[in-house]
Amino acid sequence: MKKKLCLCLACLWAAHALGQKADEQELLKNVDWKEDSTEITTINDIVKTQQDLTSRRHNEQHFRNVWSRKGYVNLSYNTTAMLTPEQVIPTGLDDGTVGDFKSNWGASLQVGHSYAMHKKPIANMVQINLDFSFIDLNVNHFSSESTDRKLYDSNTLWKDNDKEYFYTPWNLEKYDFNYGMALGPSLCVAPFTKINSPQLHHLKLNFFFHVGYHVSFLYFRNNSDADANTTQTKLTYEERTAAQRREKMEDNLKLDLGHGLTTSFGLSLTWKVIGVGYEWRSAKLKYKSLSTNDFGNETYKFKANTNRVFIQFRI
């Protein structure tokens, strides 16, 4: 009896197995292998997709770093600064007139920010910006015109509405302190972003044109030895008056205020946080003495040109 029972169970198991195999074969026949095999995701596909995603994120972060430094600080050496009168300005010395002045040294500090005009750089190579230089401090030194002749005459005066004033001693040693602000477009080009050298991607050329306004203080150093008025004795009224003028001119504050529009253009070459550059700046200024009681209210027009080379720090 047991043998018959075991035989029956074995027959039932075999029949079930054969039926299952037939169903699997029938299912496999219905699979379109050319179509459905493309839908199968393998481990290699998953790994490759993750690698591509990681690489893309790394690449995007890299170029965000390349274009991230928008602020700049320029430390400049002013190679030349020229002050050129745009009108005839008398010196009070034998009908002499003021000529051009050229600085013998100068320095400046410039701080600004570049605002991108579009969200992403064009082809990761070109960025158009709007620059705003909110700090532009300059100092230029001008030596006296000559050491072997007199540079002004405190006894020669000019009149305005029956009041007498000294001539401004333009030929004395002087310092130009000026502060300005500027705004304008710039074009930044990263020429090597398409080559497989990540460090070269940070090398950029920047071209700019700025328009601004600045205020200048022109300070003249006192030098009584340069005065053509050498009157020392006080024997007559005229001599006494001349001596008093000499003393007053020797001690008074010789400071002129100038202001006007500026235009500048230049270029820089930067790599990451460091760079070098050149800028040419031109301005039209109107100077007027702050000591109006001594020098009057006359306004004098000058053109100021400055050439400067700078070290740039990108922040």
C-alpha cells in the first residue's frame, strides 16, 4: 500500500514539473527579445549612469569656481599723470602762462565688483559684465618746475570787482589727491576652457571701458624761496605792503578743489585670484581755490591723463 502511495505522489510531481516547464517555454516564446532586451537595466548601466552624473556635477562645480570671482582690488603704480591747462592761465611772472605738468610718481587703490549681464557664460568662454568701481583713490606728486628761477610773485596781484588776489602758484611742488567712482561694461574671455587642462580654465582676459566722476584736491607746498617778491625792509608804504604780502603768501593754505567726468579703458590678465593689468584714464577738471579770500573765485580748466599699471586681486 505504501509503495502504491509513493508511486502516485511521484507521478503527480512529475506531471506538475512538466506542466510548469511547458508554461515557461510558452512564455519565452512570447518574448520579443529585440524589443525587450533594451529595457533591461544591468549593474554596469547603473554604475555608468552614476559616474556620468558625478562627472557632470563635478564639471559644473568646476566652472562655477572658474567664473565665481566677481570682486576686484587693484593696487596701481601711476607711471605718468599729466595736467594740461585748457585755457590761458597767467602765472603773474612777466606775462608767463601755465604749461603742462607731469608727475614723477603716483599710486592708486581701486575696489569694485563685476555684475554678470547673463546667467551663464557663453559657451563657458565669454562673460559680459557691468563693472562698478566704488573706490578709486589716487595720489600723484608733481615736482616744482624749476629750482634756478622764481616760480611766483606775491607782489603781483589780479583784480576782480575792485578786490585784489594772489595768482595761484601753479609751478610750485604739488600733490594731487583724488577720489572717484566709475561704471561701465567689461568683456571677460576664458580662451582655454575647451581644452582638457582644468588649471588653464582659470586664465582669463578682461577688457573694460568705464565712465565716472572724480573729485581732486591739488595741494601746493609752501616755498618762500621761490617767491620773486624779496622785499625785506619796511622803509616805505609800498615796501611795507610788499613784505606783508610776502608773509601772507608764504603762510596761507594753497589748496585747489577740482572735479569732473572721467573716462577710462584698459585690460587685465588674471589666473584665479591674481592678475596684472593696464589702464588709461582721462578727465576734464575745473579747479577752484578753497582760499577764496587770497586767490579769488576764478575757475581753471585742466585736462588730466593718467597711465597706470596694476596688480589685481580677484575676490
